[in-house]
Amino acid sequence: MRFFAKWKSVSRNVSTSNSPRNGSRSAARISRTFLLAGALLSTLPPLILAAQDATFKIPPQKIPFTFKDQQAYIVASATVSMLAKTSAAQTFRLQLTADLSGLQENLTPLLAAQLDKDDKCGERIAIQQATLTPAPPAAVATVQLHYERFACVKAFGKQQAKRLVAGNAVVPIRMTPAVEQDNTQLRLNPEVGEIQADGSLGELLHNGSLGDMIREKIRDSILNAMQKGANLSATLPPAAQPYATIASAQFQDAGGHLAVQLVGEIRVPREQLQAVTQQLKSRAAAAAR
């Protein structure tokens, strides 16, 4: 910034003239230097000065997600703090935390909406119970389900359904969050644990397409809901959104319920700093009201 260049120039002039012979003149120059510094500081926009060491705490935002005809909420908040600055840009540290207790409480109906199936001549799936528990930096989804497979044959001119497979199963899936290459979206890496299942159903879940389908739908259902709370546009003000990126993500145990924490940065070009700072300040001020 021009101000800092001028300050360095004035400072050098003062130091070179600091001799006993020029004591009185040196004192006068020092006095003028500080007056000049004060005048130059007064020309800087107040918001830019405040941004030098500001911390903005964005209050919790209730973000809805829907399944069938129901609605639940994820609550997300963020802290934005000064990290580094150059002549071209100022970088803030971003820490966003999303409380996923609403997802935990509604996991069973959420998965049922995606997986329940009743095909007379094919598969029948019923989700009985589903839980999502912290296992930092991951989380474990445990799904209890009932499965049946039927085949239909014609006998004496009538179609009859014959049951081929039936049983109950408990499917644990450990999911670890990661950041996509664009540094703005999340993904979940699933790892199926030890499946408990009746008879031949266990073989189908371990080695057949059934297990792949169930794993992917569980992962996608949880990720789609979680993305609502982890979406930067749901928490950050519009001016800051284009400059925000995510570096890391992990699940946390937040006092018995699940949360996901994102850490990243907001790198703001100098010419946009005042607009971004103003909106961050306004969003943070809502916490005090």
C-alpha cells in the first residue's frame, strides 16, 4: 500500500538525521513525521484498518434438508480470522462447523426414503433402524434392514411369486470425509465393516451388486444432507463466497452428537477487501442481536 511505502521513506529520513548537532531539527522532524503518519492513516478506509487483525464470528444458521414430505435442519456456524496479507490480497482463516444432530435424529426415515422397496417379482427392502455415531475423524453408519428377493413364474395361467432369499442384516459403514479437487465440495469415502446377516443374504451383501447398491445409497443420502450444512454459500456472505476454499474436513464428537468441521481460507483481492469485510461484519453482528 502507498501509505506503508511513504512511512518507510519518512522513517529513513529521520534515522539519518539523528545526530547531536541536529538534535533540535531532528525532534521537529520526528514531530512532523508522526503528524504525517496520522494524516496518512486517516485516509485509509476504516474497514480495511479493522481487517488487519479482525476476527468475525458468524452465528449459527439453520439450514433445511428434506426427504419425502419431511424437513429437518443442520446448524452451521463459522469463524473467520486474519491469517496473512500481501500487497495484492489479504487471506483469512476459515473454520466452519456444522452440527449434524438433525441428520442423526432423522437418519432412519432418510434412508428408508432412498432404499425401501417393494417389488412383487423382485427385491423387497425395508430399513428398520439406522444410526450415525462419531468415530473421529470418521463416522459410522449402522443400518439394520430386512431383505427379500422374489421371482415370478406362471403356473396354470396365473403368475405366482416365489421367494428366493430372505433375511435380516446389520450393515456398518465407516465414512471418512475428504475434500474434492475444486476445494469447495466434500465427498465421503465409505468402508464397509463386518456385516451380520442371515444365511445367503450375507453372501449377497458381501460380494454381489446388492451390497454395492446399499453402500452407495447410504453414502449418497448422508452426503447430500451433509452438503447442505457444509455448503459455504449457506454460511458465508455473498461477497466472500467466490474467494473461499476448503483445505480439510473431519467428523467430530460434539458432546455426544456428530459434527463436521471444515478448515480453509478466504483469499480476498485488495480491491474487494472493503466489500468483503463489510459483509462479514454485518453477518457477525447478527450474533449480538
